[in-house]
Amino acid sequence: MNETNLKIISTRVGYSNSILLVNGSNSIIIDTGVRGYFHNFKTQLNQFNLKPTDIKLIILTHTHYDHTGNLRPLAELTGAKVLVHKNEFENLKNGFIKIPTGQGTYSRLISKLGRIVYPKYASPKPFVANLINENEFDLREFGIEGKIISTPGHTEGSQSVLLGKILISGDTFINLPNGIIFPHFANNPKMLLETWQKLFDMGIEEIYPGHGKPLQVEKAMEEFERWRKRII
Ligand SMILES: [Zn+2]
């Protein structure tokens, strides 16, 4: 395979990102956005001259509803295999995931209210995945020089795609217009910071976050210092 042919296309699907790895008949979609924006995917396939069956794999960075919203129709349209982390396979199968804990006063309140008012708020629609990542998953079998790595913290089964120095992170990083990089909802903030440290040590340079525009790692490193003082 020729790595220079690989294109990374980040698109907003509702308020979440979906990333298309354009790689001919071995293309991959990472996350499926918020439900109700299915036409986005069809438009995008046309734009890059891809047939639905050129999508061979759908990777879920985690199973929150805003990343799994179009999973079922997309899996049906493409016939792609669906890969989830082993820690969230059951959540996806049962269509339930616990509401993450908010990290600020406001998000803590939302989280608490959510638990009471609508316990399935953050849940995906039930789906049985075909492939499981236990820790690392090599993408070479899809002709891509890269791998899926476990990046727990936002959720227990959060995972990211690493392509050289580029990380497609799901909600391990976000990049909101108000400057927030550290996700305001995280099941285990301390673990998330440890994951960040590990990723910095690996030398990542550019991040495609779960929400917002791509960012350089330096911006996340500044935020890391602020949260480290608060949490560790
Ligand atoms: Zn999430």
C-alpha cells in the first residue's frame, strides 16, 4: 500500500465528528455521529468517488450515542465490519452505557439530572459488533499503516486510531470554540490524564478530536498542566 494516498477527512455529523479514511476499496469510517444526518455519509462517499462497499471497516472510538447515531444504517449500507473496544462490546450490544461524570459544576449537574430524568440519555442503539480490540489492533490488514490503541478515561473502552504522528482520538480530546480540550464528561478523569501523558510520550503531533476542529498537540499540553494541578 502507498501511505501517501491515504486521506483523512473529518466531517461534522450533528455536533460530533466522523472521520473518513479514504483508502480506495479499503476505506474506513471512524465514528458515525449523531442520528439523523445519514445523508452526510452518502454525499461524502460520492465526493470521494467511493462505493458504499469500499468502506470495509467502521471503528467506534467509544459507544456514546453521539458517536454511534448512524451506526446501524451505515453498517447496512456498506456491509462493513464494526469494531469496538472489548470494554464496550456489551454496552453496545445491550444499548446501554452509563452517563459519564461531569468535570465542572455545570456538567456535574447535567450529569446528575440526566441520571435521574433519562438514564438512557448517553446510550447507543443496540448493535452487535463483529470485531473487538482488546488492547491494540493493527490496521495493516486494511492496507493502512496504523493501528487502534486503547485510550481509556473518557470511557473505559475509549480507543483512538494512530497514523504515524496523527491521532484520531474520539472524545479522548475535544476542541470546543470556548477553548475546552479536556472533555467535560469523563468517567475517570485521572485515567484520562494518564492516557494523555502516554500519548504525549508517544510523540503525537496532530489530533483529530471527537468534537471540533483538528488541533496541534501543544494546545493539549497546555491544558494538561491545568488539569494535572486539579486532579492529580
Ligand atoms: Zn463521548
